[in-house]
Amino acid sequence: MTTADPADTPGWPLRGAPRTLALIAACVALAWGLAIVPEHAGISPAGRWTLAILVFAAGMWVTEAIPAVATSLLVIGLEIAILGHPGGVFATGPRDWEAFVAPWGSPLIWLFFGGFCLAAGAEKTGFDRRLALSTLGLFGTRPAMVLMGVMLITSVLSMFISNTATAALMFAIIGPLMGAPGQRDRLGRALLLGVAFAASIGGMGTIIGTPPNAIAVGVLADGVESGAATGARTVDFFGWMVLAVPPAALLIVLLWGFLTAFYLRGGAFRPGDALTFQLRTARPAPGWQLWVVQVVFLAAVLLWFSSPWHGVPAAVVAFLPICVFTTAGILTPLDLRRIPWDILLLIAGGLSLGVAIDQTGLAEWIVERLPLDGLAPWQLVLGLGYLTVALSNLMSNTVAANMVLPLALAFMARSDERLIVPIALCASLAACLVISTPPNAIVFSSGRLRAYDFLPGGLLLGTVGPLIVTAWCVWALRWM
């Protein structure tokens, strides 16, 4: 979901203060009424307070009374104050509070930071744009094939670059193509929707593709370390791609077929001149910087792909672009300030909440009280997948993952804890509304689309997608 961030508005805490205070008060009252007042049997005081923090955080994330990143930081602060106080409801030693801030320094955060640096270097040197333009010219002049090229390039780029940055890049590239004679309206809408859907679907493909993927890996790793994930099985970079790329590729083809049938009926045009002009007028970085970025990009991708064979953790590989780009001056201190630190903090807050849910016994308590004994693992995955899709249509998919995945781990620990992976993938299948994803909002800003245009493809993605993802992951995990 993307909305105008209130934190970007000067004086946002004071503007609309009555509404903000009312929402905060409502969230506090809800948390108090559900977690503190009732006499819940079998739950420890620490678990009760963690439940209150969970309900409060969920309410704050849903209502957006304050920015999502502020809620994540508040969650960490509340955990430290309530659970980390020695002699209180949970902590026994003076350093127990460190468990709630440890996720900020976890390998997962460094992996995502490395991905951000890789994307920033590619964008600054123009490598991402030149790669997309050069590749797009290979798909011919038929509208359906151009749409396929746009969607494939968008999905591949969004595996390694943020969905938002990829959508913005491709939005600029397809601009001249939407003015083709005789195809302006239908082709333009198909290309715009193709970019939006492909950016979200492509993010499923790698751990660094979108925050919910990273959250799932972090929750799984924390569960294995703490013993909550009894199978002690994690998912590495290559293993994630085995689980995610096949269903993502199938969904790309499915959406391409839908958009082709819905918008494109014959005709041809020649995009070659427009692409050549863009490529020639692109402003390349100094030659050596472009070459460094290309070599590092290729090396990082190859090392991530081959991690099962050489054994180097993905987070360690992430230091390659971090160190090379900063020491070579490709990324300056100003560039580093532009890294989306709020996303990293949002992920850290969600992981910290997961630590509290696990260590206080809240997850186990919730699972024991849900009537899940008669459900097969695939039914649980599918149900939680659809829940994640529904939540992600109305809020940030990162927030939705933060809410669902820690509890999902407790459910899946009875079978295969790695089944939280398809649930995380379902967070990328929400695209029904303009506000569902940043890519949707970016293409909607063109003025060529109505809000209704997202609904048919978004419903197809949100209804068929979880079925495809669940079926593939449940089958594939039997052999992994």
C-alpha cells in the first residue's frame, strides 16, 4: 500500500491532532480490553503484555495514526520498557532488553542494506536503465510481445531492485511507446498495468526482492535459533528462488495472457526508434564507474545464486556492493543518506515483535487455542495466504508480513516451518487497489488509468495466485 506519508508533511503530529489522538486512544483501549482486562488462562504476564503490544501495533499500523516506521520504533521501545525491565514481567538480567534490539544488527538487515546499495549504484550509473532499454528492443514490434518484454524486464529487475524503483524506471522507459499511432489507449493501459503487476510479482523472486521475503527469512532464522522452529530448517538465497521463481513466472505469463486478451487485439507498431533515442540520450556515468557496477552486480548475483555450493552466506555477499561502491566513491555519503532507512527500521520492528511473541510464549498460547487440529498444512498455508493478500491490499505488505508471519511460524512448526515462505510470497499478490502497492500508484499517476482498471487483474492475481504459490511450495518443500 502507498499513501501520502504523514511524516512528509511539516508539522504532521499537530495537523489533525484530535483525529490522531483519538486513533491512538482507541488502539490503547483495544489492546487493554483484549489483552490486560480479561483473565486469559494459561498465559504468562509477559505473554499478556506482548499480546497487548501486538494488538496495539496492529491497530496503529492499520489506522496509520502515525507513520508505520514510527509504530515499529514504538514497538521496540515498549518491549524494552515493559519486557526488558529487570525484575519485571519478563527480563531477569540487566541485558535481557538487548534481545529486542538485536534484529537491527541481524544479517538480514545487512542483506537488505546491501541490496539497497546495489540498486543505488545501478541507478546512479544508469546501468539499470541501459540494461532495460537494450533488452526491450529484442522483443520485436507486435504489441503482445512488447508487453511481454516489458513485464519480463520489470519482473527480473524487481528481483534485485525495489519494486518502487523498478516501476518508476520502467514507467519512464515505456512513456514513448504509449504514443504509438492507433494503439495509444489500449496499449498504454496494458503496458502500465503490466509494469505494476510485474513489479510486485517479480519481487517474490529473491530474498532481497521485497521486505516480506526478508521478514520471513528473519522470522525463520530466529525461530530456528530459539528452538521454536523444531525442524531447524532455514531457506537460503538459492532455495528461496527455487520456491518463488516458478510460481512468479507462471503468474507473469498468466497476467500477460489476461492483459493481452483484455487490451490488445492485433496491430503492430515500431518502438525501435523510441528505444534507440532513449538509449543514445541516456547520460552514462564515467566509464570506470559503470564497469565497476556491472562487474559487482554480476558477481553478487552469481554468488547469491551459487550459495549452496560455496557456502558463503547471502548477507556476507551483500558486503561486496556495500564496500566496493563506498570505497570507490560510486556511492557518496549523500547517496547513503537517501537509502530507505525507514524500510530497514520497519523490518527491524517487525522482527523485534516476532522475538517477543516467540520468547514470551505468546505464539504457542495462541496456537493452542485455535481449532486447527483438523486442518492439513496446505489448508493452513492457503488460509493464511489469503489473509495476507487481504491485509496487503489495505496496508503495507511489510506491515502485513510483520503481523502474520510470527504467528504463522508457530502454526507451521508442527509440520514444516518453511511453509511460512508461501505465506510471505502471498504478500506480493495484492494489487486490487490503487493504494495496494507503490507500483500501482506510480502508474496511476500517468492519468491514463482509472481505479477500476486495477480490479480485474488484481482479483485474478489475488484469487489464483495463492493457489499456485501454495501448490508449488508444498510440493517443492517435500524434496528440499
